[in-house]
Amino acid sequence: MNPLENIRIVLVEPKYGGNIGSVCRAMMNMGVTDLALIGRPEQFDMEEARKLAFHAEEMLNGIQIFQTLEEAVADCTVVAGTSARTGFYRDHAFLPREIAPVLLDSAAHHKTALVFGREDKGLFNNELAVCTHIINIPSSELYRSLNLSHSVMVCCYEIFLLANNPSYEAPAECSPEADGAMRERLYAAWSALMLETGFCEPEKLDHMMLGLRRIFSRGKLTDNDVKILLGLAKQSRWAASMKEREGFSQV
Amino acid sequence: MNPLENIRIVLVEPKYGGNIGSVCRAMMNMGVTDLALIGRPEQFDMEEARKLAFHAEEMLNGIQIFQTLEEAVADCTVVAGTSARTGFYRDHAFLPREIAPVLLDSAAHHKTALVFGREDKGLFNNELAVCTHIINIPSSELYRSLNLSHSVMVCCYEIFLLANNPSYEAPAECSPEADGAMRERLYAAWSALMLETGFCEPEKLDHMMLGLRRIFSRGKLTDNDVKILLGLAKQSRWAASMKEREGFSQV
């Protein structure tokens, strides 16, 4: 299988239909064909998209629309989100050229997502939290923010070049990697653990979980890793609840 | 001086104002600000361009419009034209990543041009002839032809990355390089020589000159090189004209 077929481009609430069309064309130019949109179907101007797709219109028919980013990447192992800003948990950001082998290695065996935010506001923190990696496209201080389809083009161009580099070798698969859905189960269990044990206050949970997600995203998480971590959370919650009862009984 | 300021993007007869605007934005994102258009001023929809430039509108005010490509690159030493097709004299084409150091080295001391053709027909042969280098942006067999602003983005992105690479070192200048105007004088003299000596028939001159231009573009041509070559052409034409007179006198 061609790994480029495992690359999914996800656009979160794109405002302009023209950008959706331009993205289709850029993707097809670079051999990438799986496009997902996040939002309500009626908010996308597909007529405008059709005009700009220009010979890539057929791709528009294959677009999947999801309500949430979690759903769109539930079957993806690596999920890389683009961010123009730096700062909180964005300092581990990759350049497009650095992330290309990570994405292509992953796409050899798994669905792999590249996520792009709104034209004006980018990705929100809770959306970046769903990503395993963050990409920062280098740009001039003159004008930092790239057009949506240009961002997609730069990222797909780097992946396409690598995929067509004769010296690139796809990895043999060792153990199955956890996908988005499985990772979200893990994070839900750990969130519960943090609250129930009083490790952190509810209003600080989001911030804490962002940190935890970054830590777990530094390396690959296999299905087995997630099972162990899930088990640990479950057991700790059980033990904590026992302790709590003891506490109560001692009162 | 920042070498990116010596990079001139030249668009030959762009059809859609929106593309001009998108190109402005892509350029500014990558720190490149010198834009020239070839055509008649009234054929460009600058209103549409303004909409798509999106925070790069100020660049629109600095655009220079030329009637011919030769005029637009008269002060440029390296002139790289993009072509989607392969074939006649296009097999020496460079990838954007390969050409980036050539362009940036040149831009350290000279005006340097990157030329992009019409949305539908690209650059004509007589325009490619003015170029010292040809760039071929790799793309999928699914759909070869990139949107104009995407092509500009990919090329500028490669140059911007290199310019910001700490290990890149700009070359010290040795001898002044010939610019477009000087090269055109040379080619005009050699064309005349070829015709006057009967080396080639008028209808084959264009084809022959394309080949000659490619040969001279493989390395750098300094001002001195061009002076020697010009002198040789001049002397040969003079000798040939003498010979001709002798021939006539012998009849």
C-alpha cells in the first residue's frame, strides 16, 4: 500500500470554501487524497470549493465531515497539529521537514493525521491536546500566518518528497500502535484518577492533562503500553476509593 | 544586505488577480518582497489581488509591471524559470531544493529572478530561453500542475529555510557576474554570427539558440566572460564579411 493513502488531512472549521478547494488541489498535487472537515456540513461553501479545486473536484466527493476532531482521528496513530504560535507546550514543535519521516513511518502501517486550524484562530488548546505532535511552519517575522492551503502544501510537499526519495525505507511494523480512540480512553482514565485522588483541582485539570498528553506523545504508544497505563489508572482509582472508605470509616 | 531582498518573483501574464494576491502573501510569509508582473497593466485585476493578499496588500503597491520578461530580468544574474513539462532542454531541470543554494548564493550580491508562467500555459519557449536555470517542482502523477501561488510558496519556502539555516554561508564575491541585459547582447551577437556565417538556417535559429543558451547557463558567466564571447562573435562576423567580399570579388 502507498503510505500517502494513509495520510489524512483534517481541516478544523475552515471558513472559506475557496480554501477547501485549494487544499484539495494541493493534496492531489502531492498524492494525498484523504480529506476530513470538522464542523456542521451546512457551514462549508462547497460551491466555492468546487471552483478552486480545479481538476481535483472528484476529491470533494470523498470528503468526510465530523463533528469533533476526536472522531476524525479516532483511527489515527500519529496526529500532528499545526500551530503558528509558540509557547505553552508548543516548544516541542517540529518543523515540517522534521515531522515528515515521523508521519511517513507511521503511514506505512497506520492512518496518520495532519490537522490544520481555522484561518483566523488556528487550533484551540483542547484540539492541540488531541494531537500527538505539533508542527510549526517557519515563516518570516514580516508576516507569520500562512494561507490555509499554503500550509497544507508545505507539509504535503515535505512528505511527498520523502516518499519519493529512493533512499527512504518504510519501517517494518513491530507492535501495533494505539490509535486516537484508545489514547482518549487512556487520558479519560488518567483525568479521573487525578481528580479522584485529589492530585489536582478540577480547574487545573485541563492544563495538567495537556502536559501529560505531551509526555505520552514523545514516543510511540503501542496498544500494550496503553493497556498497562489504563490498568494502572484503574487500579489506582480502585485503591484510592478503598482508602477513602477507610478514611470515612476511621472518622 | 538580506539576500532575500535580492530575490525577485516574476509572474508572466497571470490571469487571475486572486493568484497575484495569494503570491504576495506567500512571498511575504517567506520574507521575499520584490514582485514583477509581465503584461499590460490593465490586464491585471488588482482589486481581486488586494482581497487575497490579506495583510500583504502593501506589497501590491511596490509591484513593477514590465512589457517583456527580458526587461524584468535585465538586472538579474541568475534567472530561474519554472516548468511543469519535461523534454527539450528541460532535462537539466533542478528541484526547488537543489536550486535554493544557487539562488541564494547569487542573491548575496546580485538581483536574482524566479520566473513563473501563465496558469494554463506556463512559460513559452522564448521565455524559458531567457532563463539561466529551469526548475521543476515535483508533483504527483495524479495531478501534475500546481496552483500558481503554491508553486511560488514551495520555491520561496526552500530559499527561506536555507537562508535561515545557521550552517549556510553566503559566498564572497569573486568577479562581477553578467546580468540579463548583458547576456541578451551576447546572444544577439551570436545569433547574428550564426546566420551571417551560414552556420544555421533562419528557421532553425531559435532552436539552436536555446541550446547555446543552455550551454552558457551551466556555469556562471562573469562580465569578463561575456566581453570575450562578444568580442569573438564580433571578430568572426567581421572576418566572415571580409571572406564574403573576397568571395564576391572572385566571382
